[in-house]
Amino acid sequence: MTMPIRFKVIFYSFLAVFICYIDRVNISVAIIPMQNQFGWSESQVGLILGSFYAGYMVSMTLGGYLADKYGGKKVLGYGLLLWSFFTVITPAFAYSGLWLLILIRVLMGLGEGITFPSWHAIYARWIPFNERTRSIAITNSGISVGTVFGYVVAAIIISRYSWEWVFYSFGILGIFWYFFWQRNVTSYPEDHVSISSEELDYIIKEAPSKETPPKIPLSKLIKNQPFLAIAIATFCNNWALYTFLSYLPRYVNDPLSTGGLGIELDSSLFIYLILIPSVVSVFALLFGGILADSLIKRGFKVITVRKTVNTIGFFGSSIFLILIPFQDSLVNILVLLCLVNTCSGICQGGFGVNHADLGPKYTGSLVGMAGSIGMIAAIFSPIVAGYVLEFSNSWNLIFYVCSGILVIGGLYYLIFASAEKQFD
């Protein structure tokens, strides 16, 4: 039996997210020897890590619009080639000075920002409604798989070769992906030469969107509370997510006197402390998607499912984060980090898939707009963390801030979220 074409679309989209994240997080490990070599302060490190998301925020909105209008295949394909090239040339810019490195990080962000709105726009045309949450969960698991791979392989490459080879080796993977993406994926199912008539009929009947939107309803968007609930939840989730995407290797490596774990970069324990929570996150994302779809199939209201899993995710993560600074045992800290990632994965069945409920044919644009608002947190959270470390020399405040922001996001979504169509 041949594999349905839509499953292949999901697979290649998963790989795109995987490559997106290995190219995004590699600097979180490489920054440790880079900081030692170039003598950057903690605040300068924060600027380097945060600058990526300035470009990312800009292109998320543009990427969503272009994907809805011209098709996600072209937008995602060209964007991935672009950021892969910028990844390869990152070492040359680092040796040329701090501000040129910041420039290339901004340009990388511009390339990567189109990723999520592009494949969401493709899924709105390709994926039947009752498969949507789990399909998105599978694709989003590329975040965790890419993070695991990026952290672990970057640490191995640095210990055996040098930090420069992290960027060279990771960047070239995108070129191989692009070749297969061009051959096997189309923006719309009716354009695929190999799709069966049965699968095409099923998709056309069940997919959330079958048309290209005439315009983005921007004036309605900024006044719409259910959309703002998604956007604010995205912002608050991103604050915690990107703080730890940027700084988890530093937290594991930093000395015990600062609240870090004091584990050396070339230690196998360093690998395990990075690897295990990230692997848990992969399974949590998959479980969260399956759980949400299963509850909806059993007759629970869509909005009840969205709010329930979102509340578990946000408040659970907040509680476990605030407990971490009180632990003396590495085992306890590891368990808490795994629980944080479990909750974070579960909540993706809430705000993370709510966009298509509000406006199926605007899915790419809604993901792009909400993601752009969320990227404000991604820009400032590493910068704030850098300044906190520079002036307080302590990790505890970082955990407390992330915990509090998650509570705010969880409450706002619980009060204002909706699964009713808002944009037609």
C-alpha cells in the first residue's frame, strides 16, 4: 500500500522545522567557546541571541501573507535555502566583529521567520480537519528533535573539531532538503501529479480551507479578542521557550555559585541534561496532538479541549519552573525540566492550533501575525536574561520571571479564547 501524499507533505514539513531549529539553537552551544574567544560580556551575548528574532518577527507576518497568496511551497523552500546560506557564512561574520555577527543573525531570522506560517498555510489546504491537531503536533515535534540534535551534535563537533564547523555542517543540510522538497511537495493538493483521486476527494471535502483569501483583515484582527488570546499566549509561551532555547546550555554549564549546574561542555553529563528533557518534549508534543484530537472525536467541544490542554500546559510549566531554583539534586532538576517540557508539549493542542478555528483560509496569515507578536518576547527574553546574569549573577530571577509570564498567558487564553470562526 502506498503512503498517502499528505503524509509525505507532513514528513518534509517536519524536516523543515527540524532544520530550522538545528540552525537556530546551534549558537546556544557555540556561544560558550565564542564568548571565551572574543571576550563578549553577558549583555553582548544576550544581544547576539536576541537579534535573530528581530528578523524573525518581521518575516513571520510577511511569510504568512505570501504563503496564503502564492503558496507555502515556494515561500518555505526559498526561505530555507536563504537561512542555510547565512548559517554557513556565520563564522566569517563572527570574526569580522560583534555588529556584523548581529547583522547575520538578523538576516538568518528573516529567512527562518517564514517557516511556520508557510507550512500552516500548506496544512490548511492539505490536511483534513480531524487529522489537523496531530499533524501539527508531529510537525512541531521537529522543534524538539531539532533542539536535541542541535545541542548534542554541536557539543560533539565543538569538542572534536571547533565551533566554526557547527555552522558549516548544519548549513549544508538545507540544500539537500530543498532538492527533495521541490520534487515531492506542492502548495495545493490538486497540483500534485501523484495524488490519487480518492485522497484528493477526501482532502477537498475535509480540509479546513480550499481557497486563497482576498486580503488580510488587519483592522478586524487587532480588535478581535480570540485572536489576541492566541497572540498573547504565543508571546508568553515564547518568553519561557526562547529563554531556555538560548540559555539552557549556559545554565547547565554555568558554575554552581550562580545557580547553574556546573557541568563541563565536553562531559557526557552535559549531553544527558540537554538530551533527556528534549526527548521528553518530542513525545509530549505528539501526545498533546493525539490527546486533543481524541477528545474532540469523543464529542467534547473544541473550545473546551483547547482551553483545557492550554491551561494544563501553561500553569503546569509555571509551577515546575518556579520549583527548579529550590532543588539541590541534579536528578530533581532533570525531572522538573522534563515536566516543564511535558506541559509545554500538551498545551500545543490549545493556542498552537487555534488559528485555523478562527479563520481557515487565513491560517498562514493568522499564524504569521500571532507569531510576529510572539517574536517580541523572543527578541527581548534572551536580552533580559543576559542583563539579569550580568548584574545579578544569578539564574533564580530568570526562572521566576518565566513562571510569572506563563501564568499571565494562561489566564488570558482561558478567559478570551474561542473556537468559533471569526474571519470569513
